[in-house]
Amino acid sequence: MADQLRFDGQVVVVTGAGGGLGKAYATFFASRGASVVVNDLGGSFKGEGQDSKAADVVVNEIKAAGGKAVANYDSVENGDRIIETAIKAFGRIDILINNAGILRDVSFKNMKDQDWDLIFKVHVKGSYKTARAAWPYFRKQKFGRVINTASAAGLYGNFGQTNYSAAKLAMVGFTETLAKEGAKYNIVANVIAPIAASRMTETVMPPDVLALMKPEWVVPLVAVLVHKNNTTESGSIFEVGGGFISKLRWERSSGQLLKCDDSYTASAVLKKWNQVVDFSKPQYPSGPNDFLGLLEESQKLGPNEQ
Ligand code: NAD
């Protein structure tokens, strides 16, 4: 399907586009008619150092293939400057791919404030800063597309990645709320948990596995989600990689409502534990208000069994 999709006249910002997934997105959008801001700080995968070469190489490749691209070397922590580059170079911003990322893997026992803070600065603050700067343009033109990047580590947890997991799950809540606030302005936001061969994964996975997860195989889903024809998927979570695409959603057990009086004790909770964790009749909540209706119901109940 992505084969038919074009992005002529649109401006795409891809953060962390000097390699891995970001490079795959940037070269794809440029090949489909978009003007692309190739942002990359050019540091190590642990977030150390910086180098303009990473972004320059990709810009040169895009230009050599006849595409339009400009480099930006700012850290996403200064995401407003990245959006400014798009406005100065191309006069608009239509699509934002928040992709830049680093790892500071360490067991929780050995976690240092610096490892925690840097992960949050790059993933969470970085995605906030670019989206916040693009938002007024999106609202004004009544069009905007955002992809944020989570991770399976954020969705499920992963040894040695408490910092990264927490930051990556933050991308889910961030996206779900952006989707709600953006809806009336035709701003669509989705979040992906990708898996792909890159310098991030090449040290932890064997070559034969890496060969099955090319970054290019994440691109078609992203293309579909940010295309102007996508008006249905927003606030959605996808896992994607190695040719597999799936959508995730929150599932809530049908639960147990308890009377909120003196009979609401720990032993009353234990008595109903099977119902609390019973997923045989799941619910799929879509917002905090889904829950509020139950509050009044609780008052109508008789005392809980002890
Ligand atoms: P990568 O290291 O190849 O790419 C990340 C890019 O971001 C690098 O080019 C790096 O220089 C850039 N970057 C880092 N910090 C930056 C900053 N402060 N400002 C601007 N640029 C910065 O890794 P990748 O695998 O392509 O990862 C892309 C995204 O996908 C990341 O957010 C990562 O957490 C996420 N992710 C990847 C995988 C995977 O399997 N590769 C799995 C889950 C999530």
C-alpha cells in the first residue's frame, strides 16, 4: 500500500535521522516527494558526543537521489530549533516523526541519576519539544501528523532498562492525549514500538536475527499512519518489525465493584480477588471517564462480605 502513497508538497521532520530507523524514514519520504528535515545530533548510542556528519551523509544521499532535504544538528532537547529549521527552509511542517533515541542500560540496582535523566531528556522532553513547537502550525493549517516512538521494553518491561522502559511508556500516554487534543484540528498522532536492526540492537542480537528485521520494514506502517488519507487511526499503539504489524490496546478485567463503607476491608477485597483479575469479559476503556460512571453504582450496593 505504501507503494502508492505520496507526500508531494509536504514537509516532514525526522529526528535522529542520521542512521537506523530515522534514516529509513527520511529517505523514504524524500523519495515520495516530501521535503525532509534530517535531524541528528550525531552522538553515540549512549548519548555521548555530537557530530554533524550523521545528518549530512543522509542529506547528501537524498539530494544525490534527486530529493529535497536539509540537515539539522540540534539535540531534540531543543526541538523548537528543529521545527524552526523546517519553517526557514521549507515554510511549513506537516509530519513529525519523533524517532531520536539513546540507551543507558544498567540494572536498577546500579542506576544513576544521570542515566535516568538523560533518557528522559532525549525521549520524553525531546518528543515534547518538537511536538510543542509544531503544534501551532498544525492547528493553524488544520493538518498535522505525529509518530512517537515507544518500545516493547516500555510496554512489557525489560531487564536493565527501567529508565528506558519508563520513558518509552510515557510516549504512549503522550500520544493518546495528543490524539485527543488534536482531533478537531485534523491532527493525528500514533505511537509505534518498532523492532529493527540498528546500532542499538546490533550488540544484543545475532546477525542472522538482525537480517530478519531491516529498518525499511518499519517504514510502510509509518507511511500509512502519517498519510493525509489516514483519519481513522489516532492515539493507536502498534508493534512493528520484521514484516509483522499489530495493534495494541488496553484491556481491563470486568472487575469487582465494592461498597465504599466500613465493610471495604482487605479481607473483602481478597474474597472478590477472582473477579478482580477475571478477564473473561474484558472491557476496552478509552478514557478516564469510562471509569467514573461506576462511582455512583458503588453507593447503591449493600455491605461487602468480610
Ligand atoms: P539508532 O541509534 O540507529 O538511531 C537513533 C538516532 O537518534 C541516532 O542516529 C542518534 O544519533 C540520534 N539521536 C540520539 N540522541 C539524539 C538527540 N538528543 N537529538 C537528536 N538526535 C539524537 O537507533 P534506532 O534503532 O534506529 O532507534 C530509533 C528509535 O527507535 C529510538 O527511539 C529507539 O529507542 C526506538 N526503538 C528501536 C528499536 C530497535 O529494535 N531498533 C526497538 C525499540 C525502540
